[in-house]
Amino acid sequence: MARGSTRPTSRDVAQAAGVSQAAVSLVLGDKWRGRVSETTAERVREAARELGYRPNLAARNLRLGRTRTVLLVVPALTTEFFAGVYTGAARVAAEHGFGVVLYPSPEGVGPARDPFASAQAALDGVLASSMAADALTAIRGDQLPLVMLDSDPRGSLGAATVNLDIADGVRQVADHLLGLGHRHFLHLAADIPSWTFEVRARELAARVGAAARTSLRTAPAPISIDGALAAAEAALSAPGPRPTAVVCDDDKLAAGVYKALRRLGLRVPDDVSVTGLDDLALATALDPELTTVRLDAELFGERGMQALLAVLEGRTPNGGDIPVELVVRASTAPPNAS
């Protein structure tokens, strides 16, 4: 589009939406929550889209004193997955002259202390995992341009969401195990109140429940090998038919299941098949090697940063979940295989 006097302004958007310029600034700056209604915010966004309005970034940068720095908020770095997310995000950021500050929530999940005297003064935007969403309030990151990772797009705090297709990954796991003949399942579920883990539980229950003569038992566990060991040992020792397959929300949980099965005198996969999710380096260190869902952490970070840059530039980020892939290894076999 030629840039001249015909370029739409925030005043044009305000007139089209029937609101003040201040309301337009709040909505397009993603600072409208608690100040204008969701209906009004959508009306402003729709007017901006129809007019082809783009903020004057040069002027806005002068007003805000932009530092070309974004914050990546993640759970504690207890696995290499979020290190991969950082690597991908930082690569894209560097290509656009941005730096990335990594902020792992000290407790893994939950509130975190403000790492800056004033996050809003020091940052241009935030990229955050839903597993560390509570940290956003403490650092006032929810008042900055925000893109959420692994977050429910229908109730996201952010201007955009970027997700891996976790639901499809769980369907691939369930279909693989059902295809081998398994009918009695244990879901070792991450004991974390997060959308991504809710999706895993829901999809597994739906896929297993759709097959005839199946059972599904769920045991929550913290994402640690010792926590998984204790939860799996208790669940596998409970009365009733023993599950022939254990579906884990995370590869680290699967490692705990391996230890629990050995304590119970059971073999993988002869007595019990085990699956994970992430495809961490741990998956091939286990013996037998773990069947798991490969998540491309670096691509996840790249797509997240691309979405945040789009938000900062007033563009609509690309949509669509990132595909995932089931990697079948030696930890799964037909039930009662010899």
C-alpha cells in the first residue's frame, strides 16, 4: 500500500468503531482488559482490519522508548525442551534485531518475582508458556504485547497463541497402542493445572473410550522421576486388572514408570508397554528406548517469536498448530508379548 495522506489513522478506526482514540490505543496496544468491554475491543479490531490500519511504529517506538527486547517466560529449566524453545525464539529475534531475556519461573510454575525494576519500561513484549502464566501477573507481563505458548486459544491472555498439535500427538499414541491390541490403560498425568495437560487427558479418554472393552485409569504425578516412580508403583499395584500400557504426559514420567516396573518385577514392553511425550534426549537413554511423541521445541520457539513480532508490527500472526510426530521405539509391543 502506498504510504501517504490516504493511509488510515487511529482517528479513522475510532470513527468507524464509534469509540474514542484512547480506546483504539488501548485495544491495539493490547492494554484494554478491565478498561473496555470485549465487545468494544472486537469492534475496534474489526474496524482496524477493514480499514487496513497499521500503527505508526516509528512514532510509537519514540513514545515507548523501545529497547527491542522481549521476555520469554517459561517453567523452571528442568528439561532441554524449553532450552530448545529459547534457541528457536532467540534465532528469529536476532534476525530482526531483537534480544530475548529468558525468565524461568523459580518454582517451575506459579507466581514469580519481577526480574526488573519495571518490566514494562524494560521490555517491548512477552512470550510466555501457559505453564508459567501465573508469573505474568507478578511481572505485569500481561499488560505488554503478549503471545502465549501451549495455551487455550479460546481463553488466552495474549494477543495470539501458538500451539503444538498435542491433541493429535495423543491420538497417535492411543491409536498405536490400540492397534497393538491394548485395552487396559494407565494414564500417568502431570499434576500441573495447565491447558496442555488438560488436552492430553481429554484426548486420551476420548480415543480410548471410543474403542470397545477398554479401561482407563489415571494417576497424577509431579514431573519428576521419583514422583512418577511412586505414583506408578501405587497405581500398578492397585486392585483390579493391571494395565498393559502406561501413557505418560512427559518422558521424565516414563523414566519413573520404568523404575516402578522393575521394582514390581515387570518388564518393558513384555509385561507393560510405556509411552512418553516430548522426545527428550532421555528417550533414547532409556532401555528399551522409549516410544514417544516428538515435539519440535526450536520450531515452537521460532513460531512463537514470529507471532510476537507480528503483534508488535500490527500484523495478524500466521495460524495453525505445529504438527507433531509419534516416534515408535522398543518400549511398546502387543500385550503379553513374549
